Amino acid sequence: MKVLVATEKPFAKVAVDGIREIVEKAGYQLVLLEKYTDVQQFYDAVADVDALIVRSDKVTPEVIDSAKNLKIVVRAGAGFDNLNLPACTANNIVAMNTPGQNSNAVAELAIGMMIYMSRNTFKPGTGTELLGKRLGIQAYGHVGRLVANKAKALGMEVWAFDPFVPKEKMEAEGVKVPATLEELYANCDFISLHIPANEQTKNSINHDLVGKMPKGGCLINTARKEVIDEAGLIKLLEERDDLKYCTDIAPVDLEGFQKFEKRFFATPKKQGAETAEANINAAKAAANQIVNFFTTGDKTFQVNK
């Protein structure tokens, strides 16, 4: 059994060592393709492997067509929009992600962004504290729950909206649950987004919804850029000079947002999972999932069911 790790941006050495230990202990062969500069290198490397681990590398129909023996691909991370799921399914390839492995890293970043924006992006001027402020969390999954716990430790009042999580469960964890999404936005000083990008959510964070936030409101996005209606949000920031937007995903219209100076910030590259711990956790999880798939048929984290 041959396992390929194909990473244009490589894992840390300790993460690769962890993958190697897991894979070789199971009796499989590990192959590395790191810092490749031409997609043809990817096509060549995947030609005879049984399993594939990637980070943000795009597993396209062309990659899959080149992988005649491929049975499983695992994206080391929570998102999986870089995997072409229809092509995987059509070729009987199981596609997986590793949910939860970078959750703490993303949650810490979200809190850090709140502090950064509250302190005027660390520029001169009087800022505000998080203590006593109301935080609204949109989607109460792995990351949302961690953000809630950290925010409560800072003395924030936490609200959350998630139609897929029972109201009683959130309330039992000390979270206020509004009846509607609009009520969440209308009552919170900060909104932290943790929703996926799908047909229901794309462009859903728009002018009217964000416009319901109270004076001085701040939107934090560590989710996906596709959920933002950029034109609508730019229009709102032009209309209201009290609102702020901070994102871990650079907008398509970056220039349009940059004119708002202290009220907008975007990380140069996505930073949510960029910690040593998240890197190692996701890498090892991917390797374990591959071994479990081949040894027991475990498909727990399959995303192309």
C-alpha cells in the first residue's frame, strides 16, 4: 500500500515524521511530494498510489484521472472545497477531511481578531475592552463552541445561532439563543462566523443582515470568503462609519475594503490553521484515518457520501 503526501506548502517536519510513523507502522510505504512547482509533478506522483494526503492542494478531475489506484484522499483540515467530490465519487474514491484538528487554532485567532479590532488595529487612539461585550456566534460547531468558552472566560456575554444544534444544549452551556439569525445580529457587538460555504450560505452575510448590528459592531470572519456579499458589505461600511470588519480570508475586492483603514483588516494569507499544533494534529489525523479505512473500513469522516 502506497500513501502520498502532496503538499505545495509542506507540513512541518515533526508533522511529516508523525505521518511516517503511523503509515510505516501499518506496513505501508510513504511517498512525499513537497514544494512542487508544476501540477504535472502532482499528476506523476499520484499515478500509482493507493492513498493521498493534501493540505490546500487542489484535487481536480485531472489529478484523479492520473491516479489509477487511488482509493482514498484526505484533506488535512476542516474545509474540503479543494477536493472535487463529484470526481472522487465517480471514481469510487472516498474523500475525507479531519474536522476538529485545527479548531482551537481558529478559535484563538477569532478572539485575537476581536482584541485587535477593539484596540484600533493597534494604532494610536482609545480602544475598548471585550469585558461585558456581547458576542454572537453564527454556527455552534467545534470552533464556535471553543470561541464561546474563551469569550466567556474574558467576561463576554455569549449568544449563538445554529439551527442544527438543540437550543437546550447551547443554553446548558451558558449561551443565549435568539429566535432568529436577525435577532443575533441586532443584539451583539461582535459576530463571529463559523459557517461553511454552500448554496444556503453563499453571499448570505449581506448589507441588510450586518446592518442590524448595534453601533460600533464588528464582524469577524474566520470561515469562508464566499459567505460574504462583498458589494453589500462595502456599501454598508460606506453608510456607517461605526462598523468594522476583520477577516482571515482576503476579499476578492480587497481594494474596495482597504479604503476603510482602521475599520478593516485582512490577514495576508489564511492563518486559521497556521499553528504548529494544528499542523501536527491534522497531519496525524489524516494518516490515522487512512490506516483505519484500509484496516477496518472506517469511513467516519467521509464527505462525499
